[in-house]
Amino acid sequence: MNLSFKNRVAFHYMIATAIIMAVVFSVVYFIVQSTVYIHLDNDLSYEAEKHTDEIKMKGDSIQFINKKEWEEREHREIQVNPVFIQIIDKKGRLMDKSPNLKDDFLPFKKEKFGGHFDAFLNERAIRQVQIPIEKDGEIRGYILAAMSSESSQSVILKLRNVLFLSYLFLLVGLYFISRFLAGRSIIPIKYITETINRITKNNLNERVDLPHHIDELHDLSSGFNQLLQRIENAIQRERQFTSDASHELRTPLATLRGTLEVLIRRPRSQKEYEDKISYSLSEIDRMTSSIEQLLLLARLDAHSHGKIIADISLPTLINETLSRHQNAISDKNLKVDLHIQTTKEALVPQYYSNLIIDNIISNAIKYSLEKTSLEITVLEKENTLVCTIKDQGIGIKKEDVHHLFDNFFRSNALHHKHISGNGLGLSIAKKSADAIQASLLVESILGKGTTFTITF
């Protein structure tokens, strides 16, 4: 059926309730019917047993003892619900009957031996019982007792009609009540829909109001808000990447263009051409490095865990990193003090840990003063691995420390233009640490050095 959600809820609720009501009404009906018949049958059995003591048997004949008293009592009293009594022999022949039967006869059904059943007397409904008359262990005949069941059946019929009509009226009323309640129940969903329809790419900061009660609708609203937040973060990352890439590539492109324009203004010597081309190549290398780092940041923002599976020993990773930067260490004549204080393998995720260690050690080497020490310590602490990298370099101003992990941020960059870099390395290290639930802590004193503490 092509029904609205509100009508479907009301319809399904009505169907479920209709089934329950049908079962309850049926149980009520059959209990009342059973109770009425039980009382009727008890009265019949009592009357039949009572009149069994009021018969006499003579040969094959069975007769009532006080039949004349019955006739006189019928003349004196008005019987509201008369009892009809009849005696038959074992072959079904009539022996005697109560005066109120007059010219009528109670039907005998041999298959209903000893039981109660419905029958008709002069086209009127009766309830009847048949009890055997025994003498010396032999059945000599039967006593049949009957009472009118019209009033009982009338009560049962009225009950059935009342229950049926009540059932129909209740179903109709239930449908409209269910529809009303369903409509009220989906009001929060309407608000969610209206909010969704208002949200566009330009106003992703709007959120669905959370219901006061913690229920399924609260979970739905909360889940939708979280989805919006993820979408907003993804678009923000896209905008940030575009902005960062534009910012980072504009300057070297402008420098390349200026260099080439100067180069073609007049003939140059081979030495001048070589110098300008070498400078241009270095700018291209810088752009390539920046693009690679920007793409890496974009992948880290997208939480790409494809390379998180392999593990590596942290001391091994540090040694490999120091080997890659050996020339830079030698150029500054740095002394590296490596202290490994672990008793286990000290395994860490290789891909992300390599990004963290490489960027931090690279920064420590670049900003260290010549002929100073670079101290690296690895130790175990409360089921974690703690790696500290301490340099004796230019240090960082206190107000700049909390900006260190921002994209393109370089503390006091104008005072150390000779140090290469684009301010992306520590951003990559921070996002890599977040990807493996590691933490980064920075402590620095301007003019004395910086210490990075990495907790895996």
C-alpha cells in the first residue's frame, strides 16, 4: 500500500491491536458461553438425579411415583423456567413424562449417552441431558431432563453482537487515535527533514536540535549531526588543501617566472645559464617536495590506514632515520647520544612512526646549533613506549609553541631564512601521531633548545 509513514505506523499499530483485541474478545465470549452452559448443565444434572429417586419400576414398566402432585403443583405455580422430564426404556419407548410436556416428546439420542446437548422442543431451543436408569447392574431405561435454553442463547447472542460492534467501533477509533499519536511522534522527524532541506554546502555549520529525551530519535539526530560534522570536516580539508597548495606553489612559480624572464632579456654566458637553471631546478624540487607533503597531509586527514599493518622496532627505526640524515649531522658536527632503555622489541606501526620520527629528527638537526648534542632516549613506561628527542638549538618562543603543528607555521621565520622548510613537517608528524593514537608533547626554551616527547 502506498501510505504515508504516519498512516503506515497507525495501520500497523491498528493491525497488531486488532489481533490482540480479537483474541481477548474471543476469550471473553467463550468464557461467558462456557459459564452459561456449565450452570445450565449443572441444573439439568441436578434435576435428572433428583427425579431418578422419584420413579418406580415394575417389570418392564418405569413410572413416576408422585405424578399427581406434579400436576397439582403446575396448576398452583407459574414456572419461569420449567424442567421437562421424560422416561424411556432401553429400547427408546416412552414410559412416562412430566405433565408440562403435554403432547410433546423429548428427543432421544443414543450417541449422546450420559452427556448434555442442544435440541429443539416444539421448535424451541432446549438443553437436554440423558441419564441411564440402572437396576441390579443392568440399564433398564433412561431419564431425560431438559430446560429451555432460549434465554441463555439470547444472552450469548447479545454478548456476541455487542463484542462484534464494539470491536468494529474500537478499531475505527483506534486507527484515528493511532494516526494522531503517530503524527505527534514524527514531529521531530519533520524538524530533522526541514533542517536537512535547509542545509547546503555553504551552511554546513547548521545542526539538528537534539530531543530532550535520550531515545531512538535522539540517536538519529545525534548521528545526523555527526555525519554533517564529518562532511563539513571533509569539505574544510578540501578547502584547506586548495588554499595551502595555492599558497605554497604561488611563490616558487613566481620566482621561476621572474628568473626565466630575466634570463631571456639578453644573451648570457654559459655560467649564468647554468646558475639560473640550477636555481630553477632547486625551486622545482622545493615545489615537488611541498606537493608531496600536501598530498600526504590530505591522505592523513582522510585517515587512510592502508599502511598501518606492518610493525618495526623503534630503536631500528631511529637508527635508520639517523643514517638517512648522516650528511646533515656531519655538516653541523653534531654529537648524537642514543639511549635505549627497553627490554622488549619495542614495536611501533612502521609507516606512521617513520613519518613522526623522520620529521622531528629532521627538524632537530636543522635547528640545532653547530657542534652541539642531539640526545635521543627510548624507554618503557606503564605499558607505553616513550621517545624523547632533545636538541640544543635556537629554541621556540613560548607564544609560538601551541602553533607548531599548524600547516605552514614557522616560528620566527624571518630571523632564520637560511634554514629550509615550508612548515608542513610537524603537521604531518601530528596527524601521523593521531592516526595511531600516539601523543606529542613539546617543551622549548628560546636560545637553548627544544624537546619533543612522543608516547606510543
